[in-house]
Amino acid sequence: MAIEIARTVSVPRPWGVVGRKFPVTSANDGIAIGEIRYERPGKPASAPSLLLKVLLTSQPLSIQVHPDDAYAQSVGLPNGKTEAWYVVSAAPGAKVALGHTQETTPQHFREAIEDGSISELVAWQAVSTGDVVSVPAGTIHAIGADLIIAEIQQRSDTTYRIFDYGRERELHIESAIAVANTGPSARQERPIPLTDERTLLVSNPHFCFERICLPPGTTWWLEAARETWLLVLSGSARVGSFDILTGDAVFAQSDRVNVHVGPDALVGLVAYTGLGGSAPQLLKHLAQPASTDLKLSKILRKAPSITGATTGRGYEPEGRTR
């Protein structure tokens, strides 16, 4: 049983952002931060199956592909990497790439990598705030500039880069050719409303990904029977014994978590390990205790939306103790 507030770890990337607010001040001394990872605090007995992160981009990421479970295990890795993205913020003209524009032979794929034309062969598409993108293992993909993206993925750092915009990092051509689907990407799932509060964004054998919106001043049970992550996009709440604000994340597993929503609606993303479908009893509305409204109004301060706003709190790369 576990209910924990996640610690944040900032990761420098060449395509990252210097001094970006997400939504807290990033004291990075001029270093471009491209990822904010959410990790369990302390030293848990076993690593989680999923990895939650936020990506911040000032330049396009590399064009890349990830292996599936079968290939990963054949080369001694524990698992592959399927992921999904939620666009938290997108500048006008921001885009991502998924798959090829047309069916491609392995030889044509290799030639496109070697001469750099792969950047024109991949299928770019515009994205806007609130869009959802599913990226199964084996899908060639890239993320463009001027985006903030919340990503949930199988816990793996295995990435095969095939084009990197002159950054002179290592490419992994042979591995990419071995795992990539060299055609158009599969059709994207449409979000499915489950209840007034829950929308299923992505469901696959590895995880389910939902957007939730809980009315202000309400109280809920979050049934975290599976490994479960909650990322706050806007609003505030008391989750278990923790007060959470925009940009905070909570990890829970094999537990039932009380969620007391603050004076504004709580909008968040919930991800949990998938067992063939969404959790039917993920959220249950509870009667609001009479004293809770007054207590929340005192202990929870109004938090801005993650999109372009700041709280003014100092960013702590190694997390914080509640």
C-alpha cells in the first residue's frame, strides 16, 4: 500500500528550455531543461512500471523509435517502450511527427536516414493544447519545438535515434531499422467520455491514460488498485495527507486515496497500469464533510493552470519533502 507525493527530477536536454516556468521557477543556471521526471520518493523496493514526465521543447527532438517488449527482451532489456502524450501547451504552428507519409521499403528507409531526407519522409501534423497522441512501440516519431507535453510511458530509456538535426549525438540506425514500422502510423484513438468527470484518452496493454475534471469543493475516493499516477494540470486538492497544487504528482498503489478538491476545479491526468481496459471504479464521489470547505479554504491557495502560468515557488530538482 502506498500514497506518496512524487519528487521531481530535472533532466538537461539540448532541445530543452532555459528558465521556463512549469509552473514553478526553474533555477537551472542557464541549463536547458527538457524533461521533468516524476519519481517515487526514497528508495522503493521495486521500480514502478510506468514513467511520468513533462517535456519542454525549444527545438525539435530527434526523430526516433522505441522497441517493443519482444525485441527489447531479445537484447537483454526488461521491456520495450510504448508511450502517450497529452499536449499541455502548444504555440501556434507547433507539430509532432508520427510514422511515414507512405509505405517505405527497408532499403528506402535506410537511404532516407543516411541522406537526411527522413525528416521529410515522416508525417508531421499540427497539434493544439488538449490534443492526445498515442505512440505504440515501433512507431517512428518526433516532437517539435514550442511544446509542453505530459508523457506517460513504459519505464524504459531505450531510444533509437535516426535523425538529430546536426547535434552530433550517436545515431542507432541498425537497431532502428530492426524495430521500426516503416509505414503510416495507426489511426489514433478518439477520447472516450466515461463519466462527467472522466475521459479515457488512451488504453493499451501497458497502461490507461485519463483526463479528469473534479468540481470545486467536492470529495472523492481514488481507487488505486493498480499502480496509479495523478498529475495536476490546474487547481488544488488535499490528496491523502498531502496538499497538491498545479504541477504536483501523486503515486498510489494498492490503496484508496481521499481527494478533497480545493476552491477551483481540479483538472488532472491519471495513468495506471493496464490490464485490458479502464478501471471501472477509479473515482467515487463522497458526501462532503461540513467542515472540509472551511479547512480547504484556509490550507489551499489558488493555483494557476499549468499552461503558461507560474506559482512563484522555487523549483527543486531533487524533489521536496512534504
